[in-house]
Amino acid sequence: MKEHVNYEDIFKRFNEQLPKGVFLNTSFEGEYNTMTIGWGLVGITWSKPVVCVAVRFSRHTYSLLEKSNKFTISIPKTGTLKKELGICGTKSGRDIDKFETCSFKKDKIIDKCDLHIECEVVQKTAMDKTALESSIKERFYGTDDYHMFYFGEIKDCYYTKEEK
Ligand SMILES: Cc1cc2nc3c(=O)[nH]c(=O)nc-3n(C[C@H](O)[C@H](O)[C@H](O)COP(=O)(O)O)c2cc1C
């Protein structure tokens, strides 16, 4: 069951859970993948409600997003799915089927989470390493694996209740 909410109502949950990890879900032509993210922004850009996510070029998620141009974020209930966030944050969809490993239903959302944000990419921007502050560069980009920033317009935002 879906209960739609305004994007203004998800700021707190999004920002509280983000450092612990949320799921960034992508799919293309029947292939489903998800990865844990800990960085992101939610707010207004181009007069639209937008989520910005940072995806390194090395991620399988990057390859899928380049093709699909849409993503969904699923936010776990506080304190849940820690093992799954660990798996999805360390294993690549190139090597394993994370939906099967974590017993998630194949869908654009993670059924075991209760809050979901559906987005369509309206802008993507590759990092300009020449414009990066040096301490950030040293700390996060020693291997030259930079991020693509995807700005996704929020198209839908809702809570789900598990069907009994
Ligand atoms: C807590 C946590 C937060 C993470 N945040 C990000 C992130 O914001 N961006 C990113 O590119 N990778 C992030 N990662 C790493 C990816 O989740 C990880 O490399 C994953 O295996 C990529 O999966 P994929 O190759 O199937 O896309 C994070 C990992 C953890 C554990």
C-alpha cells in the first residue's frame, strides 16, 4: 500500500538516514541493481524538487544510470537492514545479484524499506578535478575514481506498508 507524501516531509528522514546508508536503485531492460549511498542532497533546483546523488565512475550503478536516466532511493526504517546495507555497499552488481542475495523483491524500490523517492535525471555533471579543494582530492580521490553527480527531479515520494 502506498501513502504519498510531499517532498518537504522527507528532508528529516533522508538526512538522518543518509550517513548510515540508503539504497540507490537502478534498473535497465530487466536488470535490477542497488547500491548503498551515504552522500546526497535534497532541495530545490530549477524550481523543481531535486535529489542529487554522487556515483563514482567505477560503479555498476553508473553504467546502468547512464542508460536508464532514472533512479529510486529507498530509505530503511531506522536501525534496520544493516547487513543488507553492508552487502549493497561492498559488492558490485557486476559480480552478484544483490536483490537475490538480500532477498529483495525485484522492483524499482526495495520492498523492505518504508520510504521511497522516485527520480528522473534532469542534469548530470562529472566532477571537475581541477576545481576541487586539495584536501578533499587527497582524502577521497587517490585512485582518480571521481563522481558523476546526477540531479534527479522527484517524481513521486511515498511510504509503503508491508502486505501481511
Ligand atoms: C555507507 C556507504 C555509503 C556509500 N556511499 C557511496 C556514494 O555515495 N557513492 C558511491 O559511488 N559509492 C558509495 N558507496 C560504495 C558503493 O555502495 C559500493 O562500491 C557498491 O559496491 C557499488 O555497487 P555497484 O557496483 O553494484 O554499483 C558507499 C558504501 C557504503 C558502505
